[in-house]
Amino acid sequence: MHHKVGADLRALRKARGVTLAALAQQLGRSVGWLSQVERDLSSPSVADMRSISAALNVPLSLLLDHSGAAEDEAGYIVRSDARRAIGKHIPGLTEELLSPDLTDDFEVVHSTFAPAARAAAPQTRATQEVGYMLSGRLDLTIAGRRFTVGVGDSFRIRNDPFEWHNPYDVPAVAIWVIAPPVY
């Protein structure tokens, strides 16, 4: 596995406000073992990674797919064909991590909303988010207010309930900056 998996695990755990002891207990593992995994001193098995991804509510692919960067580019460059799939597998929504890893105070996400796709329900995240529309149009409801955004428009969500819908005939593509990282 790529050397950044431990740092990503630590960032995800902290973003969710979960202590090392609480996660270790949930996994049925020792705090020492989990600490070693987070410091890349121990390599968890695929079964361990499945348990960790379930406990942190992230797709397993986010934790396993660290092989795309060339050794001299790791931590600096993300090539378009090496992005990690993220998200909660919402039908019609494809999300990819543009950030090299999750160790910064923010993450950058590429989101594609298929025609007719919509959020299942409003969601609220303890984040600050800014989105920028690259193509298509998207209907947003933020804090009860409805907006339509298109190419070149940007928007901000500050710990507000929000939902999205693409009722249009073409995909909508947006870049999101999210702080702190939630994926």
C-alpha cells in the first residue's frame, strides 16, 4: 500500500471526531496496533481495511487505491487517470478526490452529477464548502433557499442543510473545496 494510507486514516478519524481508543475498540483491535497503522509502521490486511472503511463510513476504494502516483509525484501530483473514487455511492453522482491525500485542512473534490440525479435528502456537514461549476447546471437548496448555478458560477455552504438536483439533460460538473476533509 502507498505510504499515505496511515495519514489518510488519521485525518478521516480526526475529521469525524473519533478518538484512537474509540476506533480501536470498534475494530476489536488495540490502540497500539491502530496507532502503528496510522503512522505507517504496520500494514493492515484487506479485511482490516474493510472494517476501518465501514467504521469511518468511507468507500474501501478510498483507502486502498493509492497506487496511481509515480513515486516522485506522490503527495504532490494527482494525474487525471489516477484519481481516487470517493463518496457514498449516491446514484447519479460520481466523486473523485483531486487532492493528493487527506492530510491537509481541506480537500478538493471533482463531482459529476448525471442528468435527473438528485440528493436523496438534505444533508448537513460540519464543514465550510465552496463549489465552482465547470459545466452544466445544478439546482441547489442551501439553508432553505433555492438556486440554479451554471458554468463559471460558484457557491458556498457553511454548515447549512443543503441538497442538489440536476433536472437538466446534460451532466453537471463541479469542483468542491471542503474544510475539514470529510471523505
